[in-house]
Amino acid sequence: MSEHDDCRAYTDLIRLQHRELRRLIEQLLPLVRVAGECNSAFNDAKQLVGDLADHFAKHVAQETGGGCVEEAVCRCPRLKLQVRDVYAQYPKIQAEIARIFAKFVSCGQLGSTSRMVEQELVQLAQSFDRLESDERYILREAFGSDESFASIKTESSPE
């Protein structure tokens, strides 16, 4: 594998992880809006929050266990402070997801709390946007290209 292919593999992996996490967040918002009155939407949303927690935990484990961001620091040590900032975002986002999930676990229906959960999801999406942007910056600086990320927000994922 050439160095270019190696770099591409790192950027493609993180791009796919970001796309999947974003897809889960985007699917959650409309479900939460109706989960206050609809049991099936509540159950679907609860499952998606669990999936989101699992996917994000996997992303964090991969990145903190020698993933793309770690490789970026090996290639470009000056990024160490930015990587530390990214690592600091991980537990905050995990806590946001856990708070949302706790609301689903503690009750059989969201009822009047659905609006609060919706606002928390919007905040989570903003936190994820920042993390995604920061990770993209690190990879762009280390691997020299952002071309793999060009379609993140415009490509639609198959349902």
C-alpha cells in the first residue's frame, strides 16, 4: 500500500464513522418530536440512542487506541494540542448521549419531556459538528487533503 493509499484509508475510515454518527442523530430528531405521544416512535428513538451510544463509544475507542487521530500526531507532532482538545470532547459528548438515553430508560414514554430531549439532541448535534470539524482539521493538516470529506453533509446514506 502506498503512503497515499494509507492516508486515504485513514480519512475514509473517519469519514464513514462521522457519516454514520450523523445519520443516527438526524434520524433521532423527527422521532423524538413524536415520541411524546407515540409508543413505537419512543421505542425506535430509544433504540437509536442506544445505537448512537454504541457507535460513538466504538469511535472513541478506535481513536484513543491508536486510530486516525493518533496517526495524525505521529505524522505531524505539532497537532498534539488539537488532539488533546478532541480527546477532551469525547467524554462530554458521551455524557450528552448518556443523559438523553437516561430519559428513555427512566420512563415508558417521553410525554412533556420530548421538547427537552429534542433540545438536547440539537445541542448534541452541535457538539458533534465541532468534534467533526476538529477531527477533519487534524486529518487535513496531517494527511494533506480534505477531499475525502467533500461529501459528508451532502451525500445521503441508504436507509
